Amino acid sequence: MANTLHVDVVSAEESIFSGQALFVALPGEAGELGVYPRHTPLITRIKPGSVRIEMADGSEEFVFVAGGILEIQPDRVTVLSDTAVRGKDLDDEKANEAKAAAEEALKNAKSEIDLARAQSELAIMAAQIAALRKFREKR
């Protein structure tokens, strides 16, 4: 189909999504990126947040990614992330527990490396909770 592009979202463990889409929105490092078919080729890093995939039938698929790499070709979008979770699989309770653990680790950081690791984990968990809220609003 000329008006769609193939989208692959892949985590370190598995392929999370693979299919045709009309539009993809995701969190680029410099801001939100929107991708339509025939987009200019691009490779960039992405921040933790939601990947929103608009399907040809009008439905939407949400995937949370904890950062990663994005490759755009005119007919294909590939998202590679260490951690990716389908919106329907996000767990509010687990996300809040992990956020609390990251906040505690931030308070107890004894070195710059511990501090950076805790800050990164806290940012990822805050983005996951925001993604979960966004997913629930759309349902």
C-alpha cells in the first residue's frame, strides 16, 4: 500500500509490534517525532516514552519504550529498544513500585555513577507511568 509504512518495534527479548501503519509518533531526543509514509531517511536516538502507531483501520497501538534507536526509511520505521512493553501489558502497580525504588536509590546514591543510574531509572519509570496514563485515556 502506497499510503502505509511497515513498522517494527523490537526489544532485546522479542518483536513487540510488526505491521502496516498510516502514522507513527514517538519521543525523539529533540522532541516528538511524527512519521508518515515517504518520510526522509533518518537515524536518531529516542527518549523513554510512548510509541503511538495509527493503523490503517483507524485503531491505535501503543508501545512504551525505555529509549533506544529509531531508523526511518521512506517505507519503513524500525524502533530498537532494550525495553519495550505493549500498552495493554503495562502494570500501574509495578510501575509505581519501580518509581518508588528509583526515588529511594536516588536518595541513597553514594557516587556519581549511582546517582546517574538512579536518575535514569527514575526518568524511565516516570515516562512509563505517563505512557500508561495516555494508554488508559485512549481506551
